[in-house]
Amino acid sequence: MKNIILTFLLLISFLTSTAQVYVNGYYRKDGTYVKPHYRSNPDGNPYNNWSYPGNVNPYTGKVATGNPSTYLRNYYKIYPNSGTSSSDYFNYTSCLVYTNYKGLKTGYSYTLTSNNASTTGYVKHYQNNKFKIYDTSNKHIGYVYTRKKGRRYEVYDLYGYEVTSNRFRINWSTVGSIFLGGALVYLLVEATSY
């Protein structure tokens, strides 16, 4: 029974520690002070952000308002002269976030397809270990950098922000939360065993 409780508490500690990030207070360029707060963990996916219209902030209980297309346009920093459809944003997300770029070889070009085999974009070798990502209208939307003979990759948008990668990272705040959660569970188990 103790092992079940211990496992359950460790799992809850892990899940809650990876879902959010604490942001210290700071001043914006215009002098406005932003209070310390929590935000969703950055993962390159705009649809699970607490500020995405319709999503709920678990700390405030408020539902984010706004237009999803406007949110995505600002998220991807796309300011078109004419209207951009929601399918364009789906393609950006699909190409930049959900594509596995493992195994790209220099000198080759690739067509990106969705699960239903429809084309979502293209990848073309650019220079050395760098590839350019294009949407279905051949608009350049990002870069892929490969390492370790194509086994590791990093995806960046046009502004140089890393969107996703498959490289191994240690999130020290998660490690600390797991350690503290484990220590707390150990103390609880020890306290209840007497």
C-alpha cells in the first residue's frame, strides 16, 4: 500500500512540476511592471498555452478571450497584407512543431505530409547542416539544424526562436521538484509507519 501511495504522489509531483514555469517580476520596455506569475511550460505548441483563446488558466480560473487567428498570427509573428486562413496556421504548427526531422541528409529535399498523406510543407537543404522549411505555398517559415549525422535536430522560426528539438535536455527545476516531492513522500511514509 505504501508503494502505491509513494508512486501516486511522485507521479503527481512530476506532472505538476512540468506543466508550468514560474516567471519572476520584470519591467517592460514601456516601464510597466509585470508581477511574478506562473505560465504554461514552453513547448512550441500555441494551442496548449493558457492564453490561447478558450483555454483556462488554472491559477486564476479565467478563460482566455480573443480570436484564435489573431492569437496565432501574433504567436508566429505573421503579419500578412491579406487574410491568412486557420489552415495556414495548422501547417505552420505541423511543419515547425510536429514534424520529426530525424534522418535528414544534406543535398536532399523532402515533402512533409500529414497523417492523411496531404502535403503540409517542404524541407530543402540550404547549407552544411542547415535546411529551410517551407509551407505549401513555398513561403519560407523556418529552419532545421541537424547534428550527429542527422540523428539530432533543432527547429527554429524565422526570428531565430527555437520551436522544438529532439536533443536531450535536463530541466533542473523538474529534477528539483521531483527530488523535493520524493523527500516529502519519504517523510510522510516514515511518519505514518510508526
